[in-house]
Amino acid sequence: MDNPGPAFPPCPAHRNYCMTSPETTPRLVSGSQIIRLSGLVGSGYRFNQPGLAADVPVLAGDFRVARLRPGLVAHCTQVENLHSMTSQVLLEPGLKFSLLLDGQADVAFGHRRFQFGPHRDGRGRLRHECTLLSLAEPDLFVRRARRGGSERKVSLTLSPQWLAQAGVDSDDVIRTFCREHLSVRSWVPSASLVALATQMLCPPPGSTLMQNLYLESRAIDLVAEALAVLGQPLPAAPGRLRPREYARLLDLADYLDQHLDDALSLDAIAREAGLNVTSLQRQFRAAFGCTVFGYLRQRKLLAARTALEKHGVSVGEAAHLAGYSSAANFATAYKRAFGMPPKLSRTRI
């Protein structure tokens, strides 16, 4: 077989770690390797192509599946398909988080088929989309691959046991979502989430322990944003807005994410969007299902949760980060958003 060349360039700072040799030749991943690693999330993995031997390379690039904790599995890939093929595996119950950073993926969970991948908005800018899907019972996962197709993807599997230990049973919205088989929620990820997922594709060199801790710290942040999204109102269909209006509001959401620490007035935000205040309020609610300040409150609460869980800040410091002068008011808002008081998040360091 001719070497197809690297699907993606090796991570320049960490060539020796990312399943890629110091040269430019990518790692070749055989079907038997994929079958073995798939045992972390399901059973009965097989390829539907007759004559495709188990030891034949089917992917080129970086293919990593790691159990970070019991019930928390990360799947990080930067690969090119060496064959056109269809594969399937029976997945165990749990939540599935997925973010495709580049390329396209044609997959199905049970009877629901998805075309994952970033797309261009009305201004030609690349837009990513995250997906959270619930498997309340075992179901079949099918992947259809086209030879020469490539993907850069981060996905997480959260088992019911891991979710229970994390305390999601105390949150009615999350509990209901988990119990509805094949329920799906998609959203435009924050810039920080995209950055964290990108880091997971190429962790720094080190022992297996240090690599897994690096991945786990970022995976928890991804999960935090995903579960927080479930507590937000469903955004209205973009069809209610013209493509240019929707693209403008996506740009504005990026701007707000980058200026959470600034004391922005509604007038200033409207000027940034090139709208008057009335149009801003109407269009923002149509796009995201909440007010501008409701969006900012959710993002600040999520930042406070990350600071509590990852950096061990005090509840008072977290309240300040979220823009609350009263720790009591912050605790009330925090519990409403995440189903637990902030002090419990802090104990999870």
C-alpha cells in the first residue's frame, strides 16, 4: 500500500507523544487495534466490508481512546480514512459528547443519523457545533467512512455510574435528558471549549498518569459546559432570522465570551452588534432563547464553576468572578443553574 502521507501535521511541540513518529510518516491504525480499543465503550465492533482483514491498516494518524476514570472515556482522533468502509459497535448506555473540529463524519446512533462537521456561516466564517446525546439503553453506533476523508474529533463517553457520582440525579433537567433514549442537544461551543478540545488532541509528553490527568482536567470543563447548556432554554430555529442576522449574533456571542470580565452596557453591546437595543433584544432571544444578560449570567456562572472545581477558589471569590456582590445570591443562582450549592463543587478538587 502506498503511504498516503500525514492526514494532519504532527504537533510540533510534542511530536514524540502524539501517536506520530518524529518523521512526517503518520501512525497506521489497523482494524484489530480499533476493535480492541472499542471495548472501552461498547462491544461487538466489526467492519461490514468483506475481505478487510483485521491486520490491515484502516486509518492513518493519531487515534487515542483512554479511560480517564471509571465511566469517563475520552476518544481523540486526527485521522485519514485509508478505505471506504462501514463499521458498527453496540454502545453501552450513557451520555455521548462530540465535537468535530475539522473534517466530516457520517454516523448514526440507533435510528438517528448525523452529519457532523464544522460549516461556514453567512460570512464565510468557520462555525463548530457540539452535540450531546443520551443513550438510555444499549444501541448500535454506525460509522460510514469515505476513503481520503479526514476528521479531527474529540468525543467523551459518560457512563450512568459516573454521572450518578457527579450528582446529576439532583438536577431534574439533566436527569430527564439522560432518561430519554436518543435525546439530543446541539449548540455553538464557546471559544474556550474549542481551545480545550484542541489541547486534548495533542497533550504534552509525560507519563501515562500525567497525560490522563491533563486530558481529564480538560474533559471535565467540556462536560461542565455541556451540562450547563441543558439548563438553558432551547434556542429558536435560526430560520426566524436572516442568515446575515444569525451570523452577526454568533459573532456577538463570541465577543461576549471574550469580554465576560468587562462591565458591558446594553447600549455598548448593541453598538458592537451594529443594532439598536430593541432589535438586539429581539434577535438575540430568537437566536439563543434568552436575553443578552441572561446569556452573560450563564457564561459567568460557568466560569465560576470552573474556578471552583479546577482552581479551588473560595465561594466568595467565585461569586465575584460571576459578578455577584452577595455570596448568598450567588449560591442561590448557582444551585438553580447546576443543581448543587457552590461549596459542593469546590470539594471536588
